[in-house]
Amino acid sequence: MIKSMTGYGRGVVTLGGREFTVELRSVNNRYLDCSVRLPRLVSFAEDAVKQAVKASVSRGKVDVFISLRSEGAEDAKVELNTVALEGYLKAMSRMVTEYDVRDDISVSTLSRMPEMFLVEKPEVDEEQLQKDLLTAVSVALEGYDAMRVREGQALDADLRSRGQTILELVAQVEQGNAQTVQDYRTRLENKLREVLENTAIDESRILTEAAIFADKVAVDEETVRLRSHLQQMNTMLDGGGAVGRKLDFLLQEMNREANTIGSKCTDVKLARIVVDIKAELEKIREQTQNIE
């Protein structure tokens, strides 16, 4: 089945005393463009997250947002550096007594001094942390992929419906084209009768002129190719996968055939039908821009 390039997924997983929240959003893009925003604690896992996304997504601009909250995980220990504190106090007291500086020493002032606190951070098992993070990424990808599949099903139905509409319009063009040749022959014969009056009409000349006109306005080759392209589109949809780019190329061929048919149609009614065909092809083109 085909998938849409637009989607959203969210995964929340609590492992090792930490809550991982992962959100994925994507929009259309010609190629895969993945950006990841994550906390400093797990910044080392950015490439692993991108690889996980790449394994599930072929095309689109994907933004991944990761947040991390500790729940019972070992916190950093902060201790007062008594040696530094005593040194600062001694120096400041000397400033007061020897240099007549106003004594405004406070906890706030001392806490801003360099190396006033000793921070002992717990060791982090990066391998386990990355594994836990990727578990949350996997959960988010599942929801994200499910949404893309649902949208892909809607796109599939719409493309098939529009393809069927084009086939019906092509049938009208083929039928109308044959009638156009017949009408031309009738007009030609009536014109000759009017000009020549009672003079015998050369039937072979009429047949020749009608044949030349029929060859000029014939659209059989173009309609056959257009039908073939539409069948190929359905085959691609049946196969599923990342077919968006292939469909885009196929649409170019369909438009080329439609333009050629339009250039050969001399009848106003047929020209209007060709316009309808082009309008449906344009709608298909717009939809293929959403397909992975």
C-alpha cells in the first residue's frame, strides 16, 4: 500500500527511571530530510534516531522532537566546597578590616563565586540510555506510520477514481473523433455539390481528402498510450511502497499525451473534454505530491 508523506506520531515510554517523549511530524519534500531536537543528556544518540527514521521513511521533511524527564533516576549530588568558602570568607573579611569596604557579604554573593560547589554527576550508561530512547522512537514511529497508511488509503482511492474518470473521458474523445471525421466528409461532399452543382462529384477525391483529414486528427495512438499509462498507475498503486516519484514521472507522460490529443481536436466539444482530462490529471499530480 502507498503512504502519505504527511503524518504525526507520539510515543511516551518510561524506562530506567526516565520518561522519554518523542514526537514526529512530517510534510512533503522531494527527498528525506530529517532533523532531530533532543536534550543534551542524549545528544550522542542523534545519529541513531535519524537512522531509525530512515529505516521507516523514504521521503518527506521529518521533524523529531525529544524530551526527557527524570522519575526516580539518580540525581546529581551537590556539596559545598568548604575549603573554597573559608578562603573567600577570609579574603572578604580582610577587605572589610584593612580597606574599609562595606560588609555586604551574603549567601547570594558567595554562591556566585567560582568552584563554590562540588557537583558529582552519576555515571550514565549511554548504551542503555540510547536503547531506551530508541524504544520511545519506535512507539512514535508506529503511530506516525499508521496515520500515513490511513492517508495513503484515501489517496489511493482518489487516484483510482480520477483515473477511471479520465478513461471515460478518453472514450468520449475516441467516439467524438470518429464522428468528427464523418462530419468533415459530409461537409466536404455538400460543399462540392454546392460548388459544382450538377457536375458529377469525384468520390475518390472525397475519400482521399477525408483520409488526409482523418490522419491529421487521429488520436488513436495517444489514447492507447494514455490508457496504458493509467493502467501502469494502477499497477504502481497495487504494488505500494515509495512510488510517489515514479508517479510524478508517469504524470508527465500522461500530460504529454493529453496535450497532443488537444492539439489534434478541431471540434469544440472534444476540446472541452480534453480540458476536463487535463484538469483531472492536474488533480492527480497534486495528490501525488503527497505520496511517499
